[in-house]
Amino acid sequence: MTDVLVVGAGPVGLTAAAELRRRGVGCRLVDRLPARLPYAKAVGVQPRTLEMWDRMGLVRAALDAAVPMLGQLLYVNGAEQARIELELPKEVPYGFAALPQYETERILEEFLGRYGTRIERGTELTSFVQDADGVTARLVTASGGQEEVRCRYLVGCDGAHSTVRKALGLTFEGGAFPEEYMLADVEVDWDLPRGYGVRSTHRGADGGVDDLLVCIPLPGTSRYRMSMLVPPELSAAGPPGEPGRSDGAVAHGLEGGGRTPTTAHIQAVVDRLAPRPATVSAMRWSSVFRISHRLVDRYADGRVFVAGDAAHIHPPTGAQGMNTGIQDACNLAWKLALAVRGAAGPRLLASYDAERRPVGEEVVGRTVRHATRGGVPADPADPETLMLREAQLLVGYPDSPVVARPAAGAGPGPRPGERAPDCGGLTADVAAYPLRLYDLLRDRDHVLVVYADGPAEPEFDDLLAAARRASGDRVEGLLVLAGGTPAGATRLPVYRDGRGEFARLYGTDGTTAFLVRPDGYLGARLTPPTPAALTAHLSDVFVP
């Protein structure tokens, strides 16, 4: 018996297991593979993912291992067309990064190990049945034996060919791209600026792209993950039933079958498309891969959930896939943790599908558009919005059933369902250095942040007391005062908005309370805050 069985130990499954275990939830994590794959498949890490890793307490390890993604150089028929700078507003704490998937998995696995949980390798889910009280799953272990596991919830993070999704009978509508691609992890001796990706295309007489080279920098000297079109000698022509055929099989991801590109295959494309002469060497691995775009009809059925590639697959344009899956896991895990404790409100688990499926739908649609139009389009009229969207900082849940409705005539600043932005310049009586808001939120779940432009009043303590009663003592609180304001009488931890950044970024207008959820989104914004309004919102999230 375990609380939650997580199937699939890629970045999504590891995140789900880590988020459950750090909340004290019993969890088993199984994966059919005998070892971690050494492939740099998903390499882009978005700023929003780094923010979530900060909240979890593991971002430092990721920053130590990653390299910055500063921008992209665009070439067409050998001529430079544009240089895109990946710039974000200065209050965003993290930039874009590149990190091979095997390193992402290593960091998450080591973090999970702190809680005494390991991946059960070589263990495959074969079937499951669910009832009103839980799920009974059948596993085949690495030794070939069979095991029956009883769990309260099951989470399928088992990829594009998900056993969990198929067993639930979820539809997975979409299509496949006809093109096949090569991937390779190589070194190249050009002198292009470090930290910039390269996208080089050749356009034929009709204006269409007939040749393609995309290079993403990786940690290491002059190392890149390269992708390009497959040459005819490596193209698939297998029998029906092979991934990518028209018989309903999902064509997505790396393919075997002996069609492994060599250094010569990669060099031939570099010779044609590199902006200057370059030599490829030190190949670590290569593969042929194909791309589909599909989305499930629902992310949950009873006590069983799907996340990541099990729920949505799409082109890799903009490095959205792994990051979207990691955020699926963060969204689901804190809700499951409350459900396991019997503290989840009646609509909380249903909110996973309500919040995350629209995000998956938007990402699939956007990446397909970008893939068919030659990459992420530049928008000189609104470059900031473009960067914020690609960084996944505009994801929000305004229509969620567990998010408070915004007040009529709400002013500037984030609304309920939107990301809680970071800010700097917060000071305390004891700490002699300025703090970030994310420093105060780290490794916490629900946090009630009360802002006031005058001294603390007893009503602020009453707010937190009401929140604790409504949540079963699961809400922490802190008070942010306008800079220079005396603390007054309060039992809340007090911080001062020394540079006015909190007031500016949160658009405060007098005393305002913000309830920040465990995944970093606002559950409620109350102006003026009252215990009754706060309790009404928390009744959607918690059962005391």
C-alpha cells in the first residue's frame, strides 16, 4: 500500500514524486527502463521552471549545471537575418537556460533521494483497476516477478506511448509531421558567440524551407545539441505498425531500428548550412526522431491522472514540452497531498484538469504554428510579451474553480490565478541584507501575504487566524509594510518594502491580502481583506 504510485521517472515523474515526498506523502516511483538514458532530448529550461525549482529548494543545483541561453542567431541561405536577444524584465529572477535532460533527471533524482525515495528501475506497469477507495496496479519487476500494488492515487508520467493513458481509454487527438529529423550531441569548432542558439535554413526557388539546422548550446566546450532533416538513406520505410505509420500509432520521440546518424551525416548538413566553415567531432549520441502534436480529452479519470507527454505532445519549438510537463506535476502534487490528508476541498482535484488542460491546448497550438512558420516569430511591436510567453511567465488560471473571482474594478498588478511575481528590496529587523519575496516563499505551501501602507493592526492577526482555521492550520503568513513604516502590534513576521518594488509590482491600493498557492500562483487577492472573504475562498481549497 502506498499513497501515490507515479509511473515514469523522466523529469515530470521525478518532479511529481519529489513534490509529494517533500510534503510527507508516501510515494513509489517506477520506470520500465533499467537506467537513465544518456540523451540530451529536452534541453531548454524556462525561467518559470527555474522559479518553481526555487520554490522547491533545488534551483541552485540546476544553476550550477546549466548554461545560459542568451539568444538565437537566424540565418537564411548563409546570410544572417536576425539576432534575437532573450531578454526579460529585470524583476524576473531567472533567465533562459540550457541543460541536457539527463542532467535534469540527475538533479531531480538526487533531490528526491533526500526523502529516502529511489526510482524502482526495470519495473513496468501492466494494468490497473480503480474503485471508490483507490487503485490496484499490477507491476512486472526487474527480476521478472509480478507485484500487486494498492494506492490511493496513480499518476501516469509515462510519455507519449503512455500505458496509463491507453488503459484509461483517453482520446489523444492530433496528427504527425511528415518530416523526420536527426538529433546529435556534438562538439563544433566554430567561433560563434557562446550562449546563442543557431537556426540556419535554406529556402528554395519557391521560398519554402528545404534544409534546416538548429543548434542549442550545451554545457561543455563548444558542445551543441543539433537537429536537422533526415537524409534519404536514413528515412523510415518500415511496415505497418512502425511508429509514424497511418494506423493510429503515435509517432513521437527517438526511434531505433538501426537508423543511427553518423558524424558524417551531421557534418554534411553543417557543411551545407553552417554560417561559416566548421568541423563536427566528439559525438556523444545521435538518433532519428519524429514529431506529433496531440492532446488528451481529459487529464484525469477518477483517481488516475496523466501529466507531461502522456497528456500532450507537440513540436520542440521554443522548448515548451518538458517545462509544461514539470509544471503539470507541480500543479497536481500539492493538490494530491491535500487529498491524501483528507484536507482537499470538493473541487480541488478536478481543478487539475480545469487549470492544466487549457495550458496544454494553448502550447500544442502555438508550437505547431511556430513549427509550420519557421520558428518562433519575432514581434518588434511587442517583444516583451513574446519573451514572457515563451518563458511561460504568462500562464495563468483565471477561470479555475478554486481561484477567487477578481474584485470589480480591480486595479493593476496580478489578479487571482496569475503568477505571483518576485520582487526585491524587502528588509527585516534582524537580516542586514535585502531579501527577495521568493526567499520568503521558498519551501512553503500556502502563504498569506498582507501588504499595508500603515502600521500593523490586530485585524491582520485575525486574518491569519481565520486562514488557519479554514485550512486546518495549513496557511503561513507574513506582513509587508511600506518602507519606513513602524511595525505596530502584530504576531506576523514583518518585512518592509524598502524600494517600493512590492507595491509597484503587485499594484497595491491600501491594505491588500494575497494568498500565494504552493505552485506560485495567486489563489486570491482581497482589497480590503476580511476574514469572511478569505474563509469563503479557502473553503474551495480545503476541508478543515
